[in-house]
Amino acid sequence: MATNNHPIVLRFEGLRPEQLSRFELHRLRRQMDRSEFEPRRTRLNKLLIGSDTWAEDTLAEIDDMRMENFANELTKLKKRKRVSEIEKRMIEGPKDPWRPSKYGPMREVIITAHSDWFESAGDQSTWRGMMAKRRREKQFEDLAIGWLTYNFGEDVVHARADRDEKAYHIHAVILPRDQDQHGRPMLIPSKHDAIRSYEHAQDIAGIWFAQAGLARGEARAFAARQARTAGMKGPDPVNHKPTWKWRQEVAAELWSERVELNARASKLDAREEAVEAEAAQVEARTVAVAARESATERAANEADAVLAVAEGLASNYFEVKDASGPPRLAVTEAGKASDHAKPIIQRVAKSRKGRQRAEGLFGRAWSAMREFARGEAEERLRDEFAEIENTQEALLDVVKDLPPTIREGLGATWRTVSKQIMGLRRLLLKRGYLDEGVGRSDAEKPKGDASDEK
């Protein structure tokens, strides 16, 4: 139960049947300024008494009362044979089933309390506080339904709870059905004490809603009577605002709050955009630093891979092969068998670009070394061939001085040696290591054998 002294707010407004259509438009939030309510909360509004067709049903019931009274009146005039009066009434047609008044035959009742009372149930920024407010609204709703049915019974044709405006409140419509002294069905608002006496309605509402901790509104009428009795000036009368004006003021207040919220939201959006821009800059700097670190790491791995290839070649863990295409680095058998070669191989594997660079560098050096070695070998071959020819000429001189019998025994051997020397010379000529006609010895001249020499 609430412990504050907020008053129960109870208002009555006159209502005519022709105003029900406008009342329904408001209930359904049609042709209504959206600033007067919160559209996202309209679904929380709740029908408490009556059906969705209550307005149509009420108008139909009033029309039935009008036609029933008209038919009964014509019947009575016919029984009394008042022909002229019958003709007059036929021209006038059915009459409304209520006495004319400035308020109309029906009443709209608004029951609520200040929005602070509902929100004081708990901290509305927390889920627990919102649930406490919802329980308070439910307690208020149950009390309001009980008060309406206790005081007006079945004459309450409609009641609903609105939760999409500033404060939770309940609208109800009273159709005061009764009979006049002639037994005709009529709408007679004064049949209900709460409508006949506004002060009485406030009294019984204050007693009823005290269960929720609400108090009766200020007893201004009683205070005014007391002041008049004492010859003093009483409190100024309260000018209750029409419902439409009250709604306009509520709408203006809601609009002001909405403008303020929009301004705060714009500031928050600007701050969020600034934070997002700063976060984007930080992210860009982080990416740039990561890219630089990654590039530095790749360059370091590439250089280390080249050094590892050089170490492997020096240690006979690698060799460069280029027989079938571009230079290619290969692990030697010694490299496969050595544990010392594993970390070197792993260093090379960290950078594919470093390995390719090393293959290019060391491949070219390897080819140059091989060409140099081949040149030295060919030079030695030419020198050795010249020495062989000199030796051949020296042997010819020796053979010439041998006895004939010995020279004849050396004929076959000499022809074999001469044949091999001639084959080697032709190979050197083909490869361009000797010039034609240079270094030609007598052994190459067309002779039968060494025994022909005299």
C-alpha cells in the first residue's frame, strides 16, 4: 500500500449520444494528434467493461427506447381517440428519451491519480521498479472497476484503461437507464447519487481508494459552506477543465518532453558519432602499426632465410641444382642426416620469398663457379694434349733408332695410340678448343704403321 497522500482524481463530463462517435475515435487513436500519446504503448491500453461494439449497441438501445416510447404514446392516444394529437405526434416523430439539459443524458467518468503516485512505486529505470508500477496500476484498476460497478451497476456500458498517455487513467461511460412517472424508459442521470451530488462522489471515492493509500480530493464545497456560514469568503470555485482541454494540455506537456528527449537524443547521437570516429581512427592506427610490424617481420624472415641458405651451402647441407631449369635449392644427404641442419632448414621455410631470392643469388654464383671450373679444366686439357703430342713425337724419334725386328713388334700398339690421339684431337676441334691445322703431328698423317718409318 502506498504511504503518500496523493489525492484520487475523479471527474464527470456530460456526454450526448451524438458525441459517442468522437469518443470512439479518441479510444481508437484515430484523427488524433500523435503528440498526445505514445503510439508504441497504445497496445497496452485495455478494455475493462463492455465490448468493442459498445457505442453501436448503446446508440441502438437509445433508439429502441425512443421508438418504444413513441409507439406507446401513439397507442395511448389511439385508445383515447385523440386523432388530432395522433396526427401532430406523427408529424413530430419520436422524441429523445431524456429531459433536455446542458450536460446531456450520459456521463463520462475519468478516474486517475497523479503520475508521480504511479511512478513512486519503484525506480522506473529498473525492471523491478517497472513491475512494481505495473502492480500498482493493477491495484488501482481493480479498485476503479469495483467502485464503478458498486455505484452504477449495469449502467456502466464502457470502461477502459489508457496507458499510452502521461498518467495511467480510466475512462468510463454511464448510461443511466430508468423510468419516469409514466413508466416510460428514460435516461435519468440523477438516479445515481454520485452523479446527483459531486461532493458525495468525492466522499465515497476517497473512502474507496484509501485502500491504495490515496486520499479524498480537497473538500472545497464543504469549506465554502463553512465560510459562508461564518460570513467569510470561501475558497475560489474550481473550474474543472473540459476533457478536450485537459487532453490538449497533456499533449502539450508530452510534446515538450518529447522535444527535450529528442534534443538529448541528438546530443547522444553526436557523442556516439564522435566516439565511433575516434574508434575508427584508433583502429586505423592499429592496422597501420600491425601492417608495419608484419612488413618488418617479413623482411626479417626473408633476410634470415637468405643467411640460412648461405650457412647451409657452406656446411654442405644444401646444394643448387639447375640442370633442368631455373636454379633450385635442394637438401643434400648430409643435410638430411644432420640434426644441426634442422634449425637451418626451418629458418629457410619461414620465408618463401627469401628462399627464392637465395636460389637466384646463389644459383647465379654457382653457375659462374661451374663455368670458371670448366674453363680451367679445358685449359688443362689443351696443355695436356700438347704434351701428349710432344711425347708422341719424342717416341717417334726413339722408334726410328730401334732395330727393325723390334719396330715391327710395336706396329699394332703404335696404331692404337695414334688412333686415340686423333680421336681426342677431333673432340677438341669440335668444341673449339683447337684450331684446324694446329698441333697436327706425323702420327696423324696417312701412314700404314710405325714400321714404315725408315
